[in-house]
Amino acid sequence: MRLICMTTTALALGAAPAIAGVCPEAVMTSVRAAMVQSAVDEVEGALTRIAPDFTSFYIHQADDEIMKLTTDGNTVFTLDGEEVGRDLALAEGRHAKVTSEKGLASRVEVVTEK
């Protein structure tokens, strides 16, 4: 019984990777990388409810989910493949593919016809 408790405690404290010959730091680095990758979203749909100052908009996805996104000075906007300002790219009803993290758009690719 004592050996089982010690093994369970060792597993709970993270000793399993070391016991198995895997460096715990390598495991944590992989976990952190997976968390960062999963935090980046890519959504696609029709642009709706664009703020007058173009700092936020909603995107209506094919599955009827509606997502609010914000922009900042680092957000890149393209219209039909050419980099443009946000005021030229964002218009109600246009189709867009947006790359974002935690609701902040880093790239907004807009097409006039889909």
C-alpha cells in the first residue's frame, strides 16, 4: 500500500515524465505551445454591425454564430488581396476571413464578391 501511495504522489507531483525518461521542461514547453496555438482563431463570414470608427465589427459565420471582433493599429486589412486601410476594407455584407486572438483581429482579409 505504501508503494502505491508513493507512486501516486510522484505522479501527482509531475515525476512521471522524469521516470519515463522525458524531461519535464520539454513537456511544459509543448503544452505552452499548444495553448498559444489554440488561442489563435480563424473565422470566416459576412461583416455586420461595423463601428463608425472601424475599431470593432461583428462577423456572421455560416453556422449562424456571430462573433464580435476588435481592431487596433496593428491589424492588417486586405481588400481583394491588396493591403488597404480599415475604412476601405470594412463594409456591411462583405465576406471576410479574420485571424484573431482573444477577440482582437490581427488580420482581416475582405473580398467584395464571394
